[in-house]
Amino acid sequence: MKFTLVRNIYFHSPSTGLVTKYVSKDVESEVAPQVGFEFEDSAWHRNDLIKAESISIDAASGKCTVTLNPLEVKAASDVEKFFNLVVQHHGWKDWLAS
């Protein structure tokens, strides 16, 4: 089964507002994803547990998107920093550009 993992990297404060970027990775697996499943990937720190929070399937195309738990960072500048780090890993890309 083919599906796309999507994760939001964000920072929010009253003074800055919301700063956010989305990364995605296309995955092929014999196991169908389910809410609560954990995914291991070298793009994320070993103490950063990534889990499926929701799954959506487009009825027309059959495309499956797995939304992972978001990553909240400590500063607005960290959003771009983490985004750039993740997209250097195999298969991860800017979700909104694809």
C-alpha cells in the first residue's frame, strides 16, 4: 500500500503568531497505516516519537494521507532550521510544494 506521511513543524506565540512548515514522505508498505501507529525514521530524533494522528483517503483518487503528530519547536527561527534538516533525509520534501 502506498501512502504519504505528513508532519507539521510549528512555533506559535502571541507576539509572533503562527510560523509553520509541512514536510511529507511517500511510503510503500505491506502494512496499512492506522491511527496510533508509530513510525521510525532517521529524519527525527530518537526521542521524538512520531505517531499517526489521522488518516484520510481521497474517495476519487484513493490517495491515502497519514497526518503525524506535529512538532512544536522553541523559536520561530527553529521552524526553518528543523524543516531544512528534515528535507535533507531520504524521501522527505516540502509537502506544500508537491
